Amino acid sequence: MLCNSVSHRAYILLSLAVLAISSTAPAVELKPEELVAKHLDAIGSADARKAIKSRAVQGTAQYKILVGGAGTMDGKAVLVSEQNKVHLLLKFANNLYRGEQIVTDGNRIEVAATTQEKTRSPFGDFLYTQDAPVHEGLLGGVLSTAWPLLNLDERKAKVSYQGVKTVDGHQVFDLRYKPKKGSDQEIDLFFDQETFRHVMTVYKISIHPHISSGSTYEVPGGGSLPPQMSQGASVDGQSGSSPDVVQARQQDTRYRIEERFSDFKTADGLTLPTHYNLHFSRELQSGATSVYEWDVNFNDIAENVTLDPRNFQPK
């Protein structure tokens, strides 16, 4: 059973400080295309990579509320992909929160409603509104056949080398990723300096409150945040305040996703991670903060499996 508790700003600030990425390491000259090429070689040979058309990955998952409540649940994780089509399932046997189900056929995206109220979770709502992680094939990293660096020319995304950073005491290369259609998210891909394996992706965005005539906030790049995320146009219970007064009292809404990959193993000529950690934090305009974590251990990776086309049909 999940239980709610008051979030502590000091805790989240400390957590973010521990996870902070510093740029104190000396710069290393490396062209983006060189970094991408070395990264692809770290996955496997060109022939081994080209031979893979589909993949099914299964394992165990644990869900935790780190800030903004308390609770831990154990469940399972399944990631199936076929070229640019992806289906990610994080499933938990709990009526309050059944997990996450994210589907794309390479164009359209669907994020399932998985809460007791038949709504999307905060994480699901974010991905549905700001869909670059899913649409670009970034979510799940190299575990997905949709990983954009496998076909960067087709994606027509722009990548730029940001130098060497230090993450948790380890030096990594930082590659900034910009989708072809643009995104208000700041997306950074991090690669181990020695092995060139992809070890982390960080997505960040700050949304400035813009009051519209309805009860939702306009989102940069199109779309809107639903009322449960934007908390309507009311602040401190004063729903009758003018838009200018409400906006002045609010701060930006900040979102951050961290994907971390570790415990790499080699099979079928490919080296892939078996440990996947997904971390989502949001700080609302009211100042309320929540942090969620999904920790996944994959114990079964199968290549070139026959997948039912219905796996990738958004409803």
C-alpha cells in the first residue's frame, strides 16, 4: 500500500546534489561522429547490429516513491521492439498504481492510464505531453532496436559534443541530442570514457506558467498539461485571482528524467546492459516536489523474435 507524506525540500536538494553532473574534468577533443562510431562499435560489429530486427527483454522491476510520499512495490518489466516500434511495460499488482505502458508504432504514441482513477501517472502524463524520449526511440537506450544512434542519418537529429563530465565520480563523454522536429527538452547522452558504452541519458525541461482561458497551462512546443499536473489556475486556494497575480506567485515547473544503464553482458555478438534504472522528478509551480524510481534487472534478452503486430498498435 502506498502512503502519502509531506515532501522535504532539503531532501530533494541533497538528492540532486549527489546526482549532480560536474564539468570539472579537462576537455577532450572528440568529434560527434567519432563518438557515435565508437559507441556503435561498443555495442557490436556492424554486421551483428544490422542482423537484429527485433528484440524482447524481460526481467524484474521495483518501484519506489522517494519524495512526495512513500512506498515500494515489486513487479515485472518487459521491453519489446521491432525497428522503430517499441512497447515498454512496467507492471505492478496494485490497484492504486499498476505501472506504466508506453507504446509507439514509430509515429503515434500511446501512454496507458494505469492509476486507480483511470488516469495516467505523473510520469506517463509527462511522456504523453513531451514525447521526445519515446518518439525519438531514446527511452530504454540501446536495449531498444529504435535507439536513434543506430540510424542517426535517418533520424536527422543533431548531435553535438559537450566535452567530458564527471558523474558519480566517473568520467563520461557528453553528447547533446536535438530531434529533427525540435524539442524544448534538454537531452544529454552520456558514454563511458573507456568503453564508449551508453551509461546514462538525462532529459530536463522547465515550463514557465502561462495562464490560458481554461484550467490548463500551455506547454512550449504545443499541447497542454492536464489539470492534475498543472494544478489548475488556482494558487493558495485563491482561484479567483487574476491571471497576472496567479502567474506572479508561481515558479517554473521543472521535470527531470534520468535513465541509467549498467551490468553490461555480451551475447549474440552484442553487448547490452542488464540493469536499467529510471528516475523521474518534478517540481510543480506550487513548490511541491515528487521523485519516483523504477529499478529493473533484465534476465532474458532474445533477439529476432516474432512479435505480434498488436504489441505496437496505439489505441
